[in-house]
Amino acid sequence: MSDFWSGWIIVLTAVSYVLLAWLLLSNRKINQHKDGATTGHIYDGIEEYDNPMPSWWIKMFVLSMVFGAGYLLAYPGMGKFPGLLNWTSVSQWQGNVDAAKQKNEALYAEFMQKDAEALVADPKAMRIAKRVFANNCAICHGNDAKGSYGFPNLTDNDWLYGGSPDQIARSIRDGRSGMMPGWQSVLGAEGVKSMGAYVQSLRDAQASASAEHAESREKFTMLCAGCHGASGEGNIAMGAPRLNDDIWLYGGDTGKIIHSIANGRSGKMPAHADNLSAAKIHLLSAYVYQLAEEEP
Ligand code: HEC
Ligand code: HEC
């Protein structure tokens, strides 16, 4: 603020202050009570008495003038004068931020000391974790963490990459990339179809052992078992989903399974090491771990 505007504001504030005080004190004098005297104003037959302002009102006004003067001394209000307390909105905001940060840092340091089991047992930690999850993970995995097409359900105890707190923390920190190659060119359209039927039969050991699947079974052992396991039990080292259950990342109907086999799939879990602190990742791993533990 330039000196001119600072001076201008000081003069304006001081003059209005003095004028207001004068207005108040000069009007206070008209308190000789003349019985029945009216101001001469008449509204709808109602006359207005010429009475002085009530004394409580005058006292309140004087008090607020005194408060105003004190306020202008203590806080910035008179141009560039910073006020005797040296208060600024920025310093107050910074103070609040610092206090919150300090509180949070202490809290997160405490979380870091605890293992997943202890965090799960701490309702406050889980409350905070739920919020961190809602802010960072819910867009893909859903607010209830139950996932959707292509985004795994985190509550079902069926894990692509493992469900221990450490494995979950790794998924969050470093991210994950599913690498399922497409098999259209290797198997041909008919081969993909019968492979799809074989994959759907994996849930039922008897059905999958039947002669009708003999050819696909052989090809599965050759081409797929290295990642998905001999009987489709999955492999967390590859992030290869279990195929002999009812849980599907990309849908379990014939069309979707055939699409998965023919064209491949490549789901990506982004790494969060850069935008979440180690303590937040630790907290989230306990939270996700607990979501699945709660499931019957
Ligand atoms: C941009 C979307 C996206 C976001 C954001 C995201 N994820 Fe994921 N996440 C995925 C996908 C896709 C996969 C599956 C990767 C695959 O198919 O291999 C996955 C996999 C996972 C897995 C492994 C699941 C398993 O079965 O092993 C965990 C654990 C996980 N995410 C937790 C989280 C948490 C916690 C957050 C929040 C910090 C988060 N994700 C944010 C998309 C996302
Ligand atoms: C290199 C390892 C690898 C090989 C070999 C492989 N898969 Fe996969 N498969 C994966 C991975 C990883 C995924 C999960 C992709 C993702 O996370 O996006 C997957 C996903 C699938 C899915 C979708 C599962 C779901 O839950 O929606 C089907 C079906 C499937 N594979 C069948 C096959 C068949 C049949 C073969 C052999 C012809 C095969 N895979 C060979 C790694 C492999």
C-alpha cells in the first residue's frame, strides 16, 4: 500500500470515528422530556413521541466506540499501521496449518510404530484411513472398495497379488501391472472359443476332466498354466487371477471370458509412492487388509 493510500485510509477512519462520536454526543442532549411532545410525524393516525434515545442504547454505543478504538490499536485497520499485536490473516492461517501439521505428524509417527493388527484395532486410525481411501482410491475401487469391471474388489479375500498387509502395501506403493497376452493368433477363433468353455469348466473338476475338453486342457497346460496354475488356481507372483472360482475381474460370462483370452488384458494399478507418505500407505494397507478380513 502506498503512503498516500495509507494516509487516506487513516484520515478517513479517524474523521468518521470523530464524526460518529460527535453525532452521538450531540443528540444525547435532547432529553428534556416534554410531556406529549411529538415529532409531528403521523403514520396512519399514529403519532410519534419526541423522546430521547434510551440510555442503555447510548451506553452500548459508547462501549462499541471504545471497543472500536481498542480494536484499531491492536489490529491492522489504520492504513499501514500493523497494530500492536502484529496480527495478520496470513500468520494466523500459517499458525493453524503448522498446528495441524504438527498434530498430524505426531499421529502418523504413532501409526508408523504400530503393525497392521494394532492399526485395525485402533478406531481412530481406521476412521482416518477410510477418508484417505475415499480421497485416493475410491475413484477406481469404489467407495465401498468392492471394485467394478477391471478394478478388483478389495473386500473379497481373492487376491491378484496377495492379501498380507505387506503385499497390499507393495501394491499401493509400487503399483501393479497385469500382463495377460492375447491368444487369438495362437489358438485361432475356434480354439479361443473351446478354451473359453474349458476355463468355465474349471470350477468343476469333473467337468474339466471330461473328454470334450481334452484338447484345450492340453493347450492350457502348455500355454496358460505357467501363469494361472495347473488347475487355474492363480499365481500372485504374476498377478494371474484364479480361474477356477466365481470371481472375475473382467466378467465371467462366455463372451467376456472369450474376449479376455482372445485379446488379453492389462489392468494397471498406479504407484502411489510419490503422492502418499509412507505412513499413509502403511495405514491404507491395514485398512484394506481389514476390509477383507471382515468379509465372511
Ligand atoms: C486409476 C485407478 C486406480 C486407483 C486410483 C487405485 N487403484 Fe488399486 N488397482 C487398480 C487396478 C486396475 C488394479 C488391478 C491391477 C491388475 O489388474 O493387475 C488395482 C489393484 C489394487 C490392489 C491389488 C489387489 C489384489 O487383488 O491383489 C490393491 C491392494 C489396490 N489396488 C489398492 C489400492 C489402494 C489402497 C488405492 C488408493 C491409494 C488404489 N488401489 C488406487 C486401479 C486403481
Ligand atoms: C504371462 C502370464 C499369463 C499367461 C501365459 C496367461 N495369462 Fe491369463 N491372465 C494373466 C494375468 C496377469 C491376468 C490378469 C490381467 C489383469 O490384471 O488385467 C490374466 C487374466 C486372464 C483372464 C481374465 C480373468 C478375470 O478374472 O477376468 C482369463 C479368462 C485368462 N487370463 C485366461 C487365460 C488363458 C486361457 C490363458 C492361456 C491361453 C492365459 N490366460 C495365459 C496372465 C497370464
